Amino acid sequence: MRKPLIGIVGNLLIDQGGMFPGYERAYVNNDYVQSVAKAGGSPVILPLISDYEGVKTQIEAVDSIIISGGYDVNPLIYGDEPSQKQGFLCPERDEYDLMVIKAAMELNKPILGICRGLQILNAALGGNIYQDLSQIEGCYIKHVQESRPEVAGHSVEVVKGTKLYDILGEKVTTNSFHHQAVKDLAPGFKVAAISKDGVIEAIEKEEGFVIGIQWHPEMMTRKGNELMLGLFKKLVQISNKGD
């Protein structure tokens, strides 16, 4: 039986030293690859390219997409100027992600956005982002943890009646490595999870299977977290059905 192909959006790694300073490499963290494989899918890394027809061909070839984490989203995408706490930007990644999302929506492909993937998904489809958590009144939880990647840093409450609730249940503890967050939701989306200080931790589209989560489940599955692996299993299941 053919395993569904799960396309994982890649990143650009810019060498800071060694023999080729400034050299760009296409990569994705191996946790994504292993999580998809453990869930029963066949992972495919999608390298960044710059023409839309090429991107659409990539998306046509896979059954679903994971938009991986990475650099901050350029605020100009959602109509804001950069604040003083805006982080490093990668225009090539922004441009590619926007094309991936456009193609995936046109082709009705399931999407799982992780961390930056959640943020660019919201921005691409008409929402916006807090450029730093300090802009959120009442935000007090440590959202950039200083511990091993697989360690759960804080609790997250999942909204009843959402697809995410069916996968994870009412409450989960997650790792956390972000300083930006969803502000206003894109049209057609709803909040699927929230932290106790009011930070949006997950969103999902009301139709189809398009989910964005703020934490990194792929980092947690490498130490045997079966609950987080369930996110990838659900994506593989949906991909198998062709829904």
C-alpha cells in the first residue's frame, strides 16, 4: 500500500563560518522527517524555489504539507512596520511559504503549520501577528523555554468542538520556543487552543484540514510523546483519504 507523501517546507541555512561563509544550504530539522515516518507517512523535504508554477508542481506531487518553523515573518506581509523587537527575516522563505499556502489552498491539500508555520499561515490568509509577546497585555508565561527541546514548558487549553480537541483532548502541556504570536485571526479561522495568559496557541480553518500550532510537536515525538505523534498520524490519515 502506498504511503502518503507529506511535504515538509524547508529552510535556508546560511553558513556563518568555515570554508564557505555566507553559503546557503537547503535543510529541515530531522525531527520533522522522523515524526512523519513514525506516523506512517513518507516525508519529502520541499526546497525553496522562486517561481509559482514550480511551487504548484511541488504541492501537486504531495498529499499534504507541513509548514515548518524558522525565521520571523516579515511584518510588511500583514501591513505593519517592523518593531524594535522584530527578529531576523528571510525574504526567500516568506516568498516561498506564501506561494506554498496559495497552491495548497487552490489544490485543497491538508496543512499543518508549526510555530512560524502557524504565523505565516495566519498572515498569508488575511490575519496579523504580534511581533513580540511584550505587545500582549497580561502575557506572563515563559514562551521561550530554557530547557531541552522535548520538555513540556507550559499548559495549553484546547477548545472543545475543534479538530485539535479530537486529536489532543482538553488540555496538553507543550514545549515553547516563540516570541511572536497570532493577533487577529484570518477570515474563516477560529482559535483552537490558548495558553493561560491569553496567547493563541493554535488556530484551525473551519472547513477542510488546515491547522496551525504554536509549539513544536516534532521535537517532543523524538522522545516518545505519543500524544504529539497523534498530530502527525492524523495528518497522514487525512492524506490517505485524500480529503
